[in-house]
Amino acid sequence: MKKFIGISAFLLIIYAVLLAADAGARTESNHFNLARRIGMYGILSLGAGMLIVTGGIDLSIGSVVGLSATVFAMLLRGETHMGQWVHRVAARLPSWLRDGSAYLDKYLPDRLISFLNRSIDRIDGPWLMPALCVLSVLVLGVLVGWINGMLVTKVRVQAFVVTLCGLFVYRGVSRWLAEDQVKGLGNAHENLRDVLYRDTYPFGGRIFWIALLAVLILTLALCALRIVRAARAGRAWPVGSTIAAVLAEAISVLPVYGIVSEQFLDRRLVIFDVPTSFVFFFVIALAATVFLHFSIHGRYFFAIGANEKAAKYSGVETDRYKLLAYVLCSTLAAFYGILFLMQENSSQPSSTGNFLELYAIAGAVLGGCSLRGGEGSVAGVIIGTSIFVLLPNLSTMLGINPTLEYTVLGGALLMGTILDEVLRRFGKRST
Amino acid sequence: MPLPLLEARQISKTFPGVQALQDVGLRLGRGEVLAVVGENGAGKSTLMKILGGVYTPDSGTIHLDGKPVSIGDVDKAQKLGIVLIHQELNLAENLDIAGNIFLGREPTWGGPLGIIRRRIASDAEPILRRLGLDRSPRTRVADLPIGQQQLVEIARALSLKSRVIIMDEPTSSLTQRETDRLYEVIADLKRDGISVVYISHRLKEIEMIADRVTVLRDGRNAGELERGEIRHEAMVRLMVGRALKQFFQRNRAEVAPNTVLDIRGLRWADGQQPISFELRAGEIVGMAGLIGAGRTELAETIFGIRKRLAGDVRIDGRPLRVRRPREAIAAGVYLVPEDRRSQGLILADSVRGNISLPSLQRLQRFHLVAGRRENALAEGQRTRLNIRTPDVGKSVGLLSGGNQQKVVLGKWLGRNPRVLILDEPTRGVDVGAKAEIYALMDELAKSGVAVLMISSDLEEILGMSDRVLVMHEGHLAGELSRAELSEEAVMRLATGVGEAA
């Protein structure tokens, strides 16, 4: 908890300095960019974080991103047998499935239909084909995670070694599949890119704002309920995961929506658009919060990370849950690959995703996930990732040579870890 | 007493939320064996760690040879001649005996590494001989049984020219033979004028070897006993502040004839003799044997931790094919493992989280943890087992050994056991909690649970069992009924003497 408050304070400080440092930092476009990158890295860090909680590690994340982005591009272009197969399957599907909107017209309320039409009509041609491609890439992610997990749990090779090998193997596979050629989409699939990665979400910022507000109010209410219940039962103030969740959400809102941004200072109420990646991140983070902190499966994750033997002696299917953690991590990496291709419009098999595993792990660790396992939170990962995105922005705004970006990040991570250790020792001695 | 060698005066120490020691005093004469006893949480270990330099006291003074000294850290303590041997052995298992004895103090002069290793080996030899440890100094520590590893720790202490050796529960994992050997070593040390501070829960040992006993209770001095006064009841009275009547509460009822657990020809290792026995509802069956006789392995095989190579396990007549603990748990077969810190508990987690872990499947609603039901489960077990914690949300790691063990029991008692296997249920548990655990076992048996109690504590085996199975080197050496039960009979079987070959 102390750690969590520490990194929250750190995030607030760098955000405040960022706003104070430069007018350019206060603009809507800068906030938009930051949110986009928090969303992207956050998706990876959530996967890495959940895996780290179980005591695992995945060094192959970057290569999986590269592989899935490349394969996704090839599928969409109809290259390779797989891609052609997907096209053929899509063509053979019944027309009502291919032309979903027409079918739905009969049953859905008018307002929803017009809304759906606005989104779906952007896609011309068989819209199920791209959907199948997306699904295939996600299945690829599941498969890779399954292989990693099986090697760790059944063959009992160290996770570090398994995924280090994966880092090389999956990178090689993507280069081989693409014959080391850049795979781009050109002007094709503009509409898919519109849906999956248009800079602003087609549903519009307004809905997202409302959803966000609803979630915040809901968590606050939950928190209040717990406090009231504890007070009635005469128990101590529950400083639990609920408060952590509320804090994290409140904090994540600040940098993203530029509450203190120039428009706000001008006393104009502007509803900002929300980057697509951030919407995905937000939804995944919510799901991960429920999964990790409120479900029995999350309990098993923490139990395995804290003491695998004791978890096993308590009847937890340790191998199955570890496998699940690897699958989650790789699937989220594959999803990142999809978003990446949509953003960049092309994938370079030999370099796409390089070093991303380190970003993902660093974000999770900065957010309080212990590499020893059994420690960490979704809220922490959100904050850790935010720090990781804000810091380079700050250093640029402060006029620090951009070539020092990595040094700033590494230094911050090191300082955070040292500070945490010092605080821990200090706490042991004084309290 | 003449001028004591070591004296601690008015030592106080506070930890977060706990006054661990308050104005505690202790005197130790030259060549004296002083036993320090008290329930878990009474402050024995804290006091020893202060003497050994691990902790610094908040207030109070320590005098050596009548002169005040400040100990500060472990190094300083060792230079002063005070060495603490922890309950958990601190040995580098991959090094040889000599390497461990001189770890960190290897001679830095002369020759290539091989010569140094030979040199320290020859330095170690007289010390080993003195301790009667009949092993080459070049033996890897990992290859030694635990009892001999303990002797290596003592050898290390001797090589430091110690004047005071503090032993924290040295016999908790020793066999009877190793324990006897340790007593001889302590007698030798005494003769050489070395003082020993001896901590143990086994009061019988203390009756045998201690010259004087200092009793701690709730972080304060509760009294002292001189040589002539050292008796089991006297110590217990001072420890708990009252006499414990009926320590072993076994109210034997008629054991129902129906077999709950039936084991036929069970094997888990190659070349091991198959094991067969049965457990009936409502009986407590003791399982005795030396460390390494295979009792824990047997329990782990029944519970599904170890792979079963051959044999049949039946529960209530139905075959039970267990491949992992979860399947045993589903059938109502539960194990309280030997090492509660590494196998029984998640120390960083709360009392509640530990108790609910095996039962989460029942506490779920749409896969989410039903907080109120979880809390009710934990609170129920806390009340039933008298787990001393201010709040079930508190971390288990903060509890005393006895209360930790109650939490492990609480994990299973919330789920109606059919068969409960207890592996060393009272190891490192204080007297008060021991009595509570025995009462609980009795209650469980009365309610029809079949209890298998693995224990190296003979008093416990004799006091609680309706029937005793004795293992020796991986097979069942024999069975003793209540009438045949005696310490000698058990030891004969356990050491392989009384067996019909």
C-alpha cells in the first residue's frame, strides 16, 4: 500500500512538473498522444503484470508482437495459405452473416441501428474477413502462450530460459514467414483501421466519458459500502484493493483527459476525443481488475506467486493457472500486434516489437509487481505505465537531449526500486 | 552464583504492535547449560537474537565477565565469543563441511585453491573429532543427514572460539539417536567451560540436560528453576501461569468398525516394499518412525503430491485415484503438511486468505469471491480454534508458531474432513497451543473423522494414539495396539530391531 501511494505521488509530481514546464505539454494534442501511448504500452504491461504476479516472466513479448503484426498483415493481404483460407471461409459464409447490419435491422431499436450503421457502413466488402483475421491472430497468441506455459509447467524449464528462447524463435519465424519483407497494407483495409485504430474512437468521446464516470462512481460507492460495513462490524478501516482501484482510476483520468489543460484554464468545457488504444486498455484493465482482485482465479494467481508449494497443498491447480497466465500474456501481446499494424499500416518482421518485452516488464515492475511473485495490482500497473510514458515526454519538454530518453527511464526505474527498498528498511526499523 | 559469564539486565524490545520483551534479565555461568523455556511468542527467540547480535535492544544492558558490552551485530557478537545457532540451519549446502566451518574466514595466504581447501580440511578435522562427527571434512553438507548438519553448525561455533553457544530448538528435526549424540556434545562443551543456552519445547530434554531454567512468559521473566527443581509440571506451571491438567486429552470412545481409508500395496519409490493399512472412523492412529523413514512420503502419496507407482487407495470402499491434491481434497482427505511455513501457509497473506484458499470454489458467486461468506468462514475458524489475532485480515507471518498451525488446521476444518493426515502437528508449537490441538484432534475423532498423526515426538504418540504404526526405512515395520504401546516398543520397531526379519 505504501508503495502504491509512493508511485501515485511520483506520477502526480511528474505530471505537475510536465504541465508547469511547457505550454506545449498542456495542449489537447499532447494529452491525446500520451493517452494513446499509455493505452498501447498498458495493454502489454497488464499481460506481463498478471504473469509476474504468478511468479512467471515472459521475455518473448516483443517477438510475439512482431510475429502477430506480421502474420496479421499477411492474412489481411491474403498471402500465405492461411490468409487465402481465411478469405475463402469468409466468402462461403451465409450472406446474413456477411451482411450483418441488414439482418440486425429487423430486431434492434432504431437508434442503435443508425448508430451501428454509422460504424459498420464504414467497412465495405465482407466485414467478416477482417474479423476472422483478428481472431486468427488472437488464436496465434493463445497458441504461443500455451507453448511457453507448457514448457514451463510440464517440461519444467525455467521461465526465463523458455521465453528467452521464444524471443529468438518467434522473431525468426516472423522473418521466415514474411521472407524478411516489410508487410504493409497500403490503402487497403482503411475501414478496418478506422474501427480498430482510428485516432478517435468511432463511438465518440462522449460515451467513453460517461462509461468512465460510471465506473468511477461505482467503485467509489463500493468503497463506501465496505467502509460502512466495516464500521458496523467494528473492524478497522479497510484500506484494501477497492481504494487502490479508485485511486488508480482517478489518477489515470488526470493525465489522460487534461483536466488542467489549456481549455480548462480557459474555462471552456471541451470534451476530448479518446484514442482507441486507450479505450481498449481501459476495458482490458477493468476486466483484469475484476479477474485479478475480485475473482477466485485471481486469488490463485497471487497464491501461486507467493508460495506455489502451499498453493498446491491447498488444492490449487498450479500448473493450469500458470499456463493461463502465459496464455493471457501472449494473447495481449498478439492484440498489441494487431493494434500496432493498424497504427503503423505496416510491419517490419525483423524489428517490429523489439524491446517491447522490456517496456512491458518495466511498467509492471515500476507499478509494484514484484519479480518474486505474489505482489502487484492492476491499478499499480496502470500507474507504472503512465509514469513510463510521461517521463520521456517530460524530459523532452525540459529540453533534455532526446538521445538520453532510455537513460531517464532506466534511471527512474532504478531510483524507484532503491527508494522502495530504503522505505521498506526504514519502515522495519521505525514502526 | 559467582560472577556470571554473561548477564543481560532489563532488556526491552518492541516490534510494530508488539512488546516483545519487557525488563527481561538472564544470567549464565561459566560451563553452565541454561535452558530458556516459554510458550511461542513469549520472547525467547527475540532475547536470543539480541544476545547473538541480530537485534539491538531498545533498552537494557548486557554484561560479559561483569563488564558492559554493546553487541550491535552478529560479527561483534562472534568476536565476543557468543554464537547463535538458528532453528533453521544456515549452511551453504553446496560446500563441504570444512568450507562451511570456515566460511568467510578462509586463510587468504599461500598456495593455489586446492592447498587452501586441504589446509582448512585439516584444520576442521580436530573439531569434528571432538564432536564425534565421523565424516571427512571434504563431505558436501547436502549429503549429510540433518542431525550431522546440526553438528557442523556447532563445529562452526567451536571454531570461532566461542564461550557461549546459543541453540534455538536444536532437536526439532533430529532423530532420537542424533539427539542423544547432541547431549553428549553438550556435556563435553560444559566440561571445557563453554556455556550453552538451550531453547526447546521438549521439556523432557530440558529435565535431562539443563543446570538451570529461565522461564519467560509474555515477554517477561516468569521465574527460574535450579537444578533440583527442574520438573515438567514446574516448568509448565511457570510457562502458562497455571498447571495444565490432562495435557493429552484423549477420551477414547468405541471406534466404529467401518473402515474409512483402506490402503493396499501402496508404493511411491522403486524397490520399496508396498505398504498396506487401514484407518477407521473415529480413531487416531499414530505413525512413528525415524526421520527419513518415509512417513512424510507416504502422506504425500496419499494426498497426491507424489506419484503413486502401485497400490490401491479406497475411501469408504470406493477406489480413489488421486493424481493431484485437489482430487484428494474433493474426497475429503486432507493433509496438514510437515513444514507449515513453506507448505502449509502463504505467510504474506492474511489469516482469512489462508483459511479460505482451499475452499474458494465453494465461496464463489459467478467466479467472484463472496467476501461476506469468506469472512464468516475465517471468523468461524478463528473462534473455533481460538486463533489469537486481532483481525483475520492480519498477515499470518505475524502469528506465533502455534497460532500459525491453527490456521493450517482451520483451512481444512471448515470443510468436514473424512480423513485428516497430520504431519508433525505440534512441531515448534508452544505448550498452550499444543494442548488445544490435542483437544481438537480428540473432538474430530469423536465426530467420526479418521486421524493419521505422523509424529517424531514419542510423548505425543503415546499420549494421543489409539493405535500406532511404525515405519522403518520405507516400509511398515509393525503395528502396536494400545495395550502393547510403550516407548521401547516403538523405538525397537523404528530402529529395525524388533522386526521379524
